[in-house]
Amino acid sequence: MARKQRKDIFLENVEVLRAGAKGVSIGKAPDGKTLLIHDAVPGDVVHVSVYKKKSGYLEGKAVEILQKSAYRVDPKCIHFGVCGGCKWQNLSYDAQLRFKQNEVENNLARIGKFENLDITPILGSSNEYYYRNKLEYTFSNSRWLTLEEVRNTEETYNRNALGFHIPGQWSKVLDIEECHLQKEPSNAIRLEAKRFSIENEYDFYDLKNQEGFLRTLMIRSNQKGEFMVLVQFFKEDQPKREAFLGNLKIKFPEIVSLLYAINPKGNDSIYDLDVQLYSGQDFIMEEMEDLQFKIGPKSFYQTNPEQAYELYKITRDFAGLKGDELVYDLYTGTGTIAQFVSKKAKKVIGVEAVQEAINAAKENAERNRIENCHFYCGDMKDIFSDEFIAQNGTPDVIITDPPRDGMHKNVVETILRIHPEKIVYVSCNSATQARDLELMKEKYEIKKVRPVDMFPQTHHVENVVLLERIDSKL
């Protein structure tokens, strides 16, 4: 039986009304249904090819721009629209901030059901580009071909690539000529790695058949301009490996940490790999005020370090510590926030589920000669219990910075039961944050809200909220 071909719906002269979730814009279909539109910005008037029809909405792609939005700008990157990252490069930065502010406000009103909140304007990033301290690239022998290359059947193309995965097509990799997210020599390192590999006929990884030699390239940097490079090889070939790494060492004195791992697994995760040091040291250092943080190849550290400092200052300011408080830092990660507020607290308890992160937190606290921070590892919904609180004390202030899914309901219930005076809720997802805040509104009042843009050119936004116990002033 022949498969029925899909017939796309074509909608003309659609006005793009606003920004939606995940970088998708919103319009209205003629029947009044919500229309999710890709490749458009608010204020555009476009023709839309609809490829998904659901009971509550339609989804499609702008195929022709009839009228350009006043917010629209020319993208900086030649890979825009294919790479899948930096989806808001075609929006002016002022517009990006406006839409991120609106997202926070709408989520707090619609999901949290909060009215008349005094929300401080979003804090924009001082750097709109070149703000990331970490990028990860994939070697592939199946480079993504342009439409022109696909149509030109007479030409044979080099299919080797070193770049990013195509969204939704993991086995295809877009070869990156220039990325504007990390400072130089990041691009130069990637291009040299590719040049050397092609010139010496090294096998790029075959993601479908899981074979080859060169697998991934991770580039990390600190604010002093020092770089860490970690290369994953699918299998060991000592002469080739040493030649590859040795070339990078000679060409780039900025690389102070040159590492490698042999990874024959089915995935690229490094957390269960034995990372080896080829040259330099197995870490780089990052500084924030008078604190130093050691960053290894498996460490988590905020990818926009300059803006992370601003985020942490807002968090510390919202906490309003006087020096005699017991503070809990939930989802502490490597303990950066805990150590950042420790000078103004009597004692800080950090809790995190990842043992490697807790080990790093303890090591960094020792390096920074901080004696009033104590770190514990465990699943938050299990470890954050009455027994744990009895052992460590009832907190005066809780700082919580959960993953995108927000806090587990058990964690929220425990917070409400122990009823601290203040809660500072840092979130990378204002929708789940609003959900959690709504659960606490009977006992807590929102006193301050401040969105922070950590990732320019994307739809992502952080938000910091101060909650005060309603009976705290009685």
C-alpha cells in the first residue's frame, strides 16, 4: 500500500505577533488557532507553510517575508538558520531583552497567577557575542551538504567535518567555518585541528557505523585567556594521537591544559572516561572577586562567566545577609554560589546530587580557605529531609538553583514545612519556577524579581526571585 503523502497548508500574509517558547514566533491562523512559526521574528508579515496540524495549534515555517519587522537585523554568522544555535541572531539585542522580559512576566502571571509584581528590568549581557567559555565540536565523515551541493551530482565533495550536529539529525554534522561564541584562538584551534587531520588523512568519526579515529574536540577557556583542549579518540593509535596533539601544542601556546581520552562507547559523554594529560596541567583556573575555582575537564562552571558574576551578585543582594544566618544552597553544583555568599553568612550548607561536583566544591572551598561551607551529596528529594535538617540546623535563608525541571514537589513541601525567613530562587526556566512559586504563595510573598540574560542570541533567560515569609514581620 502506497504511503499517503503529506499535503502542507499554505497561509498567506500572516502577521507574526510575538515571541514564543524555544525561539519560535507566534501568529494566528485564519480559524483563530495559535500558529507556531519558525524562521520569523515578531513584527514580520510572512507566508507560512504549515507542516503540523494539531487540535489546539498549527506549526509551520515562514517561506517568504513580505514585510520585515523593525526588530529584524542581519545575522552575524554565516551558519545562521542551519546550525541550530543562536536562533535569535536575526533579532536586535534590545528586542531579545524585551521578549525575554515578557516571557518571565507572562509565566509569573499565567502559570504562577501573580498579579501586580514589580519586576526589575532584565540585566543584559555586556558581551552579545564571544561570551562562552566552552564549546564542543564533533568530527564526522558525513558532513551536512548544502542544497546546491546535493543538486550538483557531478561534483565529489570532501565529506569530513568538524562542527555541530544538525538539529534533529544527529548523524549529520555542519562543518563550522567560524563561530562567534568563544574568543580566539578558539576558531583557530578548531580550523587547525581539521586542517592537520585532513592533510594527514586521519579518519573522521562515522557516527552511524561507530568507527574511525577522531571523535570530538572540546575547547574551554578562562577570563585570563588560557585554554583547555580535550580530544576524544575512538581508539588508540599512539603515533597518530601524539602527532595530532603535538601539533596543537606547538601552534597554540595559549593551551595550558591539553588532554585526551579514548572513547569506544556508543556516546560522547566524558563523565565515565579516563581522561589523560598530554601537556600542561589537567585544569584551568577561574576567578570571581577574591575566589578561585579550579575547572577540570568534567567540571561544571557557568558558560558565561562575566554574566555569572552579575547573576551571583544579584543573588547575594537579594539574600540580604547580615552575617549571622544559616544558609542552605540547594542544587549547589560545584558550590560557586555557596562560596560567593559565605563571607556574609554564619554557615552555608550546599547540597548537590553529583558526587564529582561536590568533590570540586570541597576542593575549591579549601583552596579559598572557606571554613563555613559544608557540602553534601544526594538526590535532593531524598537527602533534603527532616533528619538532614535536624543534623544541620533549620535555615534562615534558602538559595535554590534547580535544573530546568524545577524543584521536586518533595523539596517544595520540605521548604514550606521548615518555613525559612527568605528564599532566593534562581532559575533557568521561568515556567517551572512560576509553577513552584505558585505552590508557595500562601506562605511567601514575592518581594523582588530580576531577569538576567546569560545567553545572548538565544531565547534562554535566567530569573532571580526573592521570597519573604509572610509572617516574618509580625
